[in-house]
Amino acid sequence: MSKLLAFIRKSAVMLILLSLFVTPSVAADTPGPAKPILVVSSVSYDQWYENVALIGGLSGSPDLARGLEAMLNLATGNRGLAGLDKSRPWAGIVIPREPSPDQGFDAYACLPVDDLTALLEVVRPFTKNIHHYEGHGDGTHQIDLRNGFELVAIQKGNWAMVAMGLETAGMRSVDNPMRLLGDLPKRYDLAARLFVSQWPKAFETLNDAEIDRLIQEMRRRPDETAADYAVRRYAAQLGNQAAARALEKLDRVTVGLALDHQARQLSAEVTLIAKEGTPLARQWSECGKNESHLAGFRLPNAAATATWSGTLSKVASDTLVSIVGTAKQRAFRDINRSTRPERVELEREIASSVLDVIQGLTTNQSLEGTASVVLQPDATALIAAMRLPAGGQWPEKIEHLIAMVRRYPDVRSGVQHETDRGGEVRLHTLSTPIPDNAEGRQTLVRLFGEEIEIVIGAGKETLYVATGRDARAALKQALAASRSTPAAPTAPLECSLAIVPVAELAAELAEGRDRINATRIVAALNRSPGRDHVRLTVGPIDGGIRIRAEFEEGILRMAGLAAGMLATGQEGTDPTVIP
């Protein structure tokens, strides 16, 4: 209890004194308005109370919000947050320091208040001293913290501005912080918006130079080959170059969290807005206009699905080619160390053939594909399809790979002829028994049966792969559905994961405490039937692109239950009892 009280006390004080870690200002005596580089938005105290109450109700703790508020009152001597207007949002503003923006940043917090004096009395026990700032009247207060820092609190109408410098640029000139936050308080419970185009140029140069220096000083790991080390540094350099180019073309970036009480769903978003008229803005405006013929591969009974469509940059393609090349060297090294001598040559040929196929796929800058995973007890399967680069002689490469794998004495193979939109496809089936001494045999048998079966085929434009129980049937079903389904626009990325099938599989395979906890999580998820999904989407918006993750009601229940089990260390005796 004492640790929880200390946490609540520190959290309340740190939220109120948001600008604690900002360097003191040395700006001019008469600062003017400054455009923010970063704004932070939070909904009101009342809204946070409702959010905590919802999470508590879903996770089996209906009194969670009331309990936390009672602890807050206890920590503040029954003052609570007196003086704070609990019905209005909070704000944080970061601005370039004036008169020379290249010298750093200043920041201030904007707290809605009914009575600043009463609010200061709430935090007084956690400070060294609070007094009126000399020469600035009753409206300005100096807060001396116990760690030696000094804060300044200024009341402007029904707002309290809190900063680490009396002359923080713009703090006195802002009458209504909500104008700086724009649409953030309406869209998100907690959000931050970075105005990239207003970032001082001197800091861009400084950051690039610092990152380049760090890359040059990257040390080789003890177990890392020279080739691996070279690729890791090369990838870091390409990533830094790509990030620098992106920053030059970005206007603003927004990150936000929102809890939808009606849908009982939590969403997290990142939006990237490009500078108007840039190639990046034009490229993003075209996102989502590609059409896919692979809709049939999103199986209706799948526990997980993914669909992707877009264009891979030349930098990314070159990086992938280098990574696959390094993987080939590592594969050869591992084969030489661990494979029986009579099979070294064969396994090197197979590894080389597989990685050649993968490396060929990375040269395709036009990406399109989809995959589904089914976790039903008698129909576990993974199927996937992706568009092939033109002119790669893919059927011949697949035939060559299959011919080498057939040389293993315990591998059986077969061929079936199917059709896709491009014509005939030869589906090669490879199967091998799971050895009795195989590591994790119970899991493998649960997923695949007594044999592991893999189906591979290359059509005129598409590569197909399937594995699992009766993989051929799952793949034929997907091909038939795709042939009969018209092409439809597809987003750059869509992923969906249903947690119940995953948790049920974990509960089936786990033992002891892990099995009890997994079973309890399944029971919690089943209290929200059909609402157990995590979804990730990437799609275009006006002037940019949005990355959005959604967590349905069942996931919130599961998260609350898991947090409770971690906090208490309880194993539980009845797996069907939800606290």
C-alpha cells in the first residue's frame, strides 16, 4: 500500500509540474508568441476517471477508479486536486527558445484551474517552498523543489502556466492553449503532435552528425562475423539516410491514444502528414488504390490474416538484398558446423536455392501479398500468396528446389495441377514424418499431425505456400475463392489477430501454472464473444498516411486480468473463475 501511495503522489505532482526536465530559459525580456514545435494534449481529469472505471469494470475491478481516487485523497491530506478544473483538458507546449531558436527549447504546461492558490497548497507538502515571485505580483508563484530546481506558475484567466523560467517565450502570450492543440482533445485521450517543418535547421544538422558518429563507432559484437558486422552498419546508414530524407518531406507527426466507451475499444494512431506538393505527398495520395486478386487467401475462419500492397523503395530493396546475402553466409557456416558430413553438400545446395528465391523476391519493388493462419484443432494451416517479380523464371526455380529436397530419403512428394487467374499452377507437396525424438514434438503434432506437409507452387505472377493439416485442401479452397472474387482495392497494410484461438492453443499445450493462467485468460476473453481482435491498418488520409492499431473489448479484459495476475503473483485454483 505504501508503494502505491508513493506512486500516486509522485505521479500527481509530476503531471502538475510537467516542465520539470526542461532547461531554464534565457530568452529576451519581452518574449513574443512562438510557434510550437511539439504540443501534448490530455483529456480532463473527469474523463480519465471514466476511462479507469471502464478498464476496471472490464478487468473485474469495478471499484478501481474510486479506489485510486481515495488513495489520491489520502496522499494529499483529503485535498484531492483542489483548485484544478476537472472538466477541461490539459496541455503541454514545447517551443524554440527566443531570440535564438538554435540555442534550445523551452516548455510549459497549461493546467485548467478554478483556484491556482488552492492547487499550490495541494502540492506544497511535496516541495521545499512556494512563494510569490518577487516583483511580479500575486499572480506569479515560484516553486522551489527539493532537488534544487525552481518552477514558475502564472495564472492567466482560468489557466495555470507552469514552466522552469519566468520569461519562457510565449507563455504569457497564450490566452487559450486549446487553440494550439487543434483537434487533438476531440480525437484522442492522450496525444502529441510534432511540427517537423518548424524544427530548427541547426538541430537537424546536429542530429544527423551525431547519428553518423554513432554509426561509425558501432562496435563489432564478439559472436559477429565481419560480414554480419558490415551489413549491420550498412543497414544503419541506410536507415539514417531514409529517416533524414523523410524528415525533410514531413510537415507534422501525430501520436494519439483513444478509448471508445461505446465500442469498448482502445485505439492507438500515428499519422504522418507530408509537406504539400512533395513527391512523398503524391506517393501517399496513391496508397490504397492498388487492386488485389488475392482476397480468397483471407480465410473466414483464420485466427490471423495479413494483406499488404505498395511500393518498396530502392533503399529498402537494396538493404533486403544485402541482408539475405549475409544470411546465406551464416546458413553455410551453421550447416558446416552442425550437419552430418554426408549431407553437408545437399543442405548447402538447398539453403542456397531457398535464399536465392528469397533474394529474388526482394528485388520486386511492387509488393502485393496476403496470408492467413487457421488454428482450429482439425484444420490448422498457414497459407500465403505473393506477387512475383516479372521475368524471374519462377516455376523453373521452384522445380529445381523441389528436386533437391526429394533427395532426402524420408521425404515424400507429389504434384497436383490447379489454376489461378494467370493459368495453370503446379502445386508441389512435400511431406516428412515428425521424428519421435523431435524437440517440441507435442506442439508439432498438434499443429501438423504426424507429418509435416508443405505445398509450394509458382504461377505466372504469384507464388503460393501452404503448410499445416491438409495444407493442399486449404490452398485449393483459397485459390477457388480468389478465382471467383473480383479484384478489389487494398490498403497498404491490414493485419488482424484473434487472441482466443492463440490462448486456447497455449492453454492446451502449457502445463501447471502457465496452463491455469492461460485458461483464465481464455475465460476472460470469452466474456466478450467475437471481440478478441487486435487489428493493425496502414492507409491514406488527406495529405498523408495513418497507422492505426485497435484493441477490442476482450483484449482490454485480458490485459486487466494479466496485469492483476502479475501484480499479485496469484496462480489461481479454479481456471474458470475471473476475479
